[in-house]
Amino acid sequence: MHRTKVRIVEGVLDANDTIARANRADFDDAGVTVVNLMSAPGAGKTSLLERTVRNLEGIRIGVLEGDVQGSLDADRLASLHVPVTQINTDPGFGGECHLDANMVRSAIPSIPLEELDLLVIENVGNLVCPAEFRVGEHHRVMISSVTEGEDKPLKYPLMFRACELVLVNKIDLVPHLDFDLGKLLANVEAVHPGMPTALVSARTGEGVEEWRRWLVQAVGRVAQPA
Amino acid sequence: MHRTKVRIVEGVLDANDTIARANRADFDDAGVTVVNLMSAPGAGKTSLLERTVRNLEGIRIGVLEGDVQGSLDADRLASLHVPVTQINTDPGFGGECHLDANMVRSAIPSIPLEELDLLVIENVGNLVCPAEFRVGEHHRVMISSVTEGEDKPLKYPLMFRACELVLVNKIDLVPHLDFDLGKLLANVEAVHPGMPTALVSARTGEGVEEWRRWLVQAVGRVAQPA
């Protein structure tokens, strides 16, 4: 029973990886760098993107929004004149708690790839399953909000291991919390040694320039189309 | 393909409900009231329980801890001399993002039901899947932290509909946020008309007495064993 379940899960993830590779090929052909942005609900993915989309040194950014239901985040970003495509994960089910490669594949025809240099995929707010499903991205970045406490790397290690950058958001709230930033960073280091972190506040703008520079460099690192 | 997936999911949920009913029967036989406590990661489930377990008017409380990995929360509660049983959802998989009835069933032999009046099940931090899986509980309660923003009821409506009480936690942080409490409460009302809410702060203790009274009454409402 247990072995069977493991085999089924492995099969699902294998099938997902095959579709993710096809997505990646499409993104590479179009010369678009893709960042999969993940976090718990309410950690500030959309707020940080609202801060980020301006002054990107001429880089043309688009967003693919993953939500169980609704288009609240997409509407917020569209109001900043960013091309936004919405995926809702709820049809035919109680709602998927993550994006998978097939959902992104279905959305690709609606994304104006030829007009973009950078596509940020805002995943469903969840620290578990999004880390298990590659969607064809080049980079995986997560946000960990200081209000979530210091222990999240130890409780959700796969997410912290799957990403290559942790944005520690809501840093402006630290004076109002019983929160030890050194302990959070030590826990990040414990589960993913050497992982870069950046302290940011989507509210005050602190650290956003560093994150913007990271994105600009990420676009530079991906080969442009022939 | 789509129909097949829906049928498989319905089958999984049907099987889950069957096991949940068996759990419920065991809880009823033991005269234990069971509350399934759900929230996003870092919303303060454990911190609130730490505040709650004292002064429960003689009610004997135990906790069943659901985590992907580790026993950090269980250790915190055990240090308060509360009987705690740990479920880890990660064996044989990348980690389940929710508790299901079968996981709880496997844990029941380790729970000292005869010594308890109230069992709080602290679910995995996630606003999607925990709402889909009943585990045999009598009551479902969720925590929505003010730091998560006002829009969560609209983005995760199933969770807000599945519960019968919303604890709005971290209320002490409102002065430091761009947050409209009235808007959050209106969004709760929009997706689940009439749903009771309580403002609490696990940090300052504000509102915890009201939550404690709710638990005491919940224990009173469930019939005691013959």
C-alpha cells in the first residue's frame, strides 16, 4: 500500500518534469527568463512585485498569477500596466494548492512571451507542495516573512532547499515582534548551507533595490535566443 | 481526463470520510471533544495554544501535532505538561501538506484519550488542502493573522467556509500595518455569512479568554459517554 503510493507519486512527479522541460524549452526559445516565486499565504509576494516592476533597467516583466480562486492579485499588478495572466487552480476540484507544469503549459498561449524578458510566476501561497512541482522555471525564489517566526526552515525544509534565494520580508516589523533574525538566518543556513538571503520590506521599500538587481542579473545570465 | 481526475479525487475524499467517521466514533466513545485547528504557516497556532492550555476550568486538554517534519511545536507544548502526540507527514513522500483521517487514525493508539476532555489537532500550516480532509473532529477553527492581509477569505474561501470560528490573531500588530480590519471582517462575512470571529493576540494575551470560553463551551456541547 505504502510502496504503491510512493510509486504513484513518483509517476506524477516524473510526468510533471516532462511537461516542465517542454515549458522550459518554450521559455528558452522566446529568450524569457522565468522566476518561480513561492511563499506562505500573505507573506507579501504581490506587494513585493508591485514594488519591483518599476525601474527594472528596461527589462520587460510579465507575471503569471496562480491562485485557487479569483484574480485579486492579477488585478493589482495589471493596474501597474504589467502583462498579467491568471491561472485559477480550483476548476473541477476543491482547489489545487500549487501550480504544476501542466497548468503553466495551458497558460503559455495566453502569455505574450515575445514582449517579455522576464516572467515571474507567483505560485499559490503554500510552503509544501509548490516546492515539489517544477513548472519550467530557470530560478526559484521564496519569501519568508518575519511574522511567520524563526522556525519555518526547520518545519518546511524542502521549500528552503528548493530555492536559491530567500527574501526575508516585512523586515520593518521586527521591532514589534518577539523575533530573532539571527535565529531565522541560522535556521536557513542549517537546512540549505550557503543559501543567499536578502532583507526586504515591500511596505517601506527597504532592500527592494537589491532584489531588483538580482532579477536584472538573472535575466542577463540566461542566454538570449539566436 | 478531467472527469477521471474528478472521480479519483471524489474517491479519495469518500474513503477519507469513511475513516473520519471511525475516528469520530472513537472520540465520542471516549467522551473527548476534538477541535481541528487550521491556518497558514506562522499564523500562530502553537503560540495561541501555549496561551490557551492553562486555566481551562479543569478541562484536560491534549494536542495532536501535524507537521511535515520535526517536533518543534510538540516540544513547545510538551514543556507545558500537555500530552502531545506528533504526526509527521513526510515519510515516503516529499511531505503531505495536510492531515488526513488515516494519519489521525494511525495516531489514535498513541493518544491517551481516557485522560482527556479536549483534543486540539494542530493541522499542517496551509490554507488549501486541510479544509478538504475531515479527520473526525467535532469542530473546525481557523486562525487568520492580520499580517496576512485582508484578502485571504476571498483567495481561500473553502477554508473560511469549512470553519465555524475565525480567530483573527496578531491583533497587537495592527497599528504597524497597512491593514483594514473592517475589510477583513467584511470579506469573512462575504464568503461565510454569519461566521463568528474573535480578535486575539497570542503575544499579549488579548482575546485569549474569549477563545478559552469558546473551548470550554465546546466541551460542554459534546455528549459525555454513557
